[in-house]
Amino acid sequence: LATENEDVRSLRELLIIGLKGIAAYADHAAVLGLEKDEIYDFLMEALASTTKDLSVDEMIALVLKAGEVAVTTMATLDEANTSAYGNPEITEVNIGVGSNPGILISGHDLKDMEELLKQTEGTGVDVYTHGEMLPANSYPAFKKYDHFVGNYGGSWWHQNKEFESFNGPILMTTNCIIPMKKNNTYQDRIFTTGMTGFPGVKHIANRPRGGSKDFSEIVELAKKCSPPEEIETGKIVAGFAHNQVLALADKIVDAVKSGAIKRFVVMAGCDGRQKSRSYFTEVAETLPKDAVILTAGCAKYRYNKLDLGDIGGIPRILDAGQCNDSYSLAVIALKLKEVFELDDINDLPISYDIAWYEQKAVAVLLALLHLGVKGIRLGPTLPAFLSPTVVKVLVENFDIKPIGEVQADVDAMMAAA
């Protein structure tokens, strides 16, 4: 706010928030042993640029370069995850509960997931995912654990209620922890680890070099807890990352060519507690039956439990995974562009209706801009740190627009507008 020129301030904010998202993804990859100097080099270059008197054009160029590096970083994390745990597979994920006590793991860190599953094996304690950890259910390496029961609850902002009813310990591996309410009783059974911390909450130390984190305290506590309270039953389908979707490419292409699929709508991004985010649920319900939703990130919880059916065996919601798996959606789009022999990614029958909330979603947005995607709808509001001039640049060059009324947006997306 000390920067007087609002356009310079706006571009610096956009760049810095995007860098935070890139740094988060780079850290997840580094935990799995995969790092790239070009990512770190750009982070330093971009941060240094915020101390210099650059022109608006130079700053816009850096913002777009951040999008390029965001793609590189998400590709690096994708490689790290799939090299360690295999390519996600189509999976029916249980959303009910078992009869054993359990541990609930939330966040994004798959290494923590692996070590927790190993340390709970044979203990009589089950493991459940929550929030952004849901996609762990689709990785082959984790399916061998019989005590990995499924997913409990929804996105991050429901945790005050869902952590209470879970009854057992909760392990937070990344940034989605929120303050407890006065009537919450789970402070003595919630733990943080890695980059996450919270006042009064016990923190699990980092793993020693070549070793594992020690989750024994959490496991022993779980043994003394009651089983989770059932809050829902049934299954949801996940595991539609790029490798799995491309394996179905012929079927998808045939469905598009025959007219069975008229439009894909990318509805990736973040969820939040604002009532206005019900827009994304309503869009999913309003889209015609020949439209398929491509999703990643916790925005999926606005519609992933709706019964939207399928198109010739292709589910109408294809969930690629965590927010960083928006990379998969880009890979899918680029492959379809190649298959249909198109010159421009914007000629594909794909519309973008993105829910943003924090730094990772900004990194994903910049990645899409780098790939040349235009016509993105962004909501529930445009970022407040964007000055009118910067908004004008984004509108004129990329046709970015705020979300509007549900039926009007659905009609426009189906008409490729």
C-alpha cells in the first residue's frame, strides 16, 4: 500500500501472490525429491523486480512469465507425485465410515499420506482423507492399504463441524486450517506438520534426513477415540488426471464428433464459505446433459456429490485431483487441440468458469493465461488487488470476465461466448 501508483501496486500484488502459489507447489515437489533450479531462479528474479522501477509493460511481461513458470512447477509436481505413487486411476471413493477409530488427514502433502498409512498398518486404526487430500484415494500406491477407508466430509471451510463429528485425531499437512469455534472440542486431537502451524496446536516435527516423520502420538491417541460419526454414505468418482483421461481419448473424441458431448466446462479452483459460491453448484445443475465438467481443487465440493449422470459411460464430472492438478486439465486441452488439428486452444469446445480464493488459484490463472486461454470467467468476484487499468489489460488481451447470472453464463458458455 506504500506504493503510490495503483497500477504498479496492482501488478506487484498479482506477481507476488502468484509467486506464493508457485512456491507452494515447488515445495510439495521438493518434499518428494524433485527440484528445478529454473523455478528458484525465477522466484528470486521476480521478487527482486518488486524493488525496481519497472515500466508497466515490463511488469506485465514478468506476470506472464510467472504463468510460464507456474506451468513448469505444476508439471514438476505432477512428475514427482506420479513417479512416487503411480498415475491416478478412476476410483469410486467411499464417503461413508467404518467401525474402527480413525485418523483424518487433510491438505496436499502425499508424502505425509504415505508415511501415515505405513505407520497405521496393522494397528486397528483406519485412515480417511479430507478436503484437498481426497485425490490420494486414486493413487495406486495407496490402494494396497486395507485400512484406507475413503474420504470424510467436504472442503476446508466445513472443518469446524466435520472435525468435531470425526471423533478421532486430525492431521493438517498444509495451509487449510481455520480457527476453532468456542463450542469445538477437538483442539487436543488436531495436529499440524510441515509448513502448517496454529497457536496451541501440537506440531509434528519434520522428518530427519533419509527418515520418516513420527506419527506415533497421533496413532496412539486414535486408539483411544470413538469411530467417526457417519455424516453421509455412498461413493464419488475421482481419478481423472491426464494419463487416465488420455487413455479414454478415443471415446471422448468420438463423443464430441458425434455431438453427444457439446461442451466441456472447466470449473477448477477454490471453495469458500461465501454464499455467492453457490453459483458454481447452480451452474453444475443448470448445464445441459451434453456438457461435461472438468474440475480440480476444492471447488469440486460444490458439485462432486451431485448425480449428474454420464454420457455414453463418460461421467459428467471428471475430477483431475488437487488444485495443482489443474495442470492435468491443461494437458488434456492441449492433447484435444492436437487430436482435432486446431491451431488455437480457444477453438476447442471448452469454457472456463474458475473459482479463485488464494495464491495457488492465482498461479493456476496465470498458467492458463500463459497457455493462451481466453474468455475465462472468474468468481465469485474479480480480485480486489487488480486496478481498473490492469483489469482493462486482462479484458482486452485475454477476455477475462467476472461471473454473472447462472442461466446467462451457462447459455453463453454453451454458445462459446
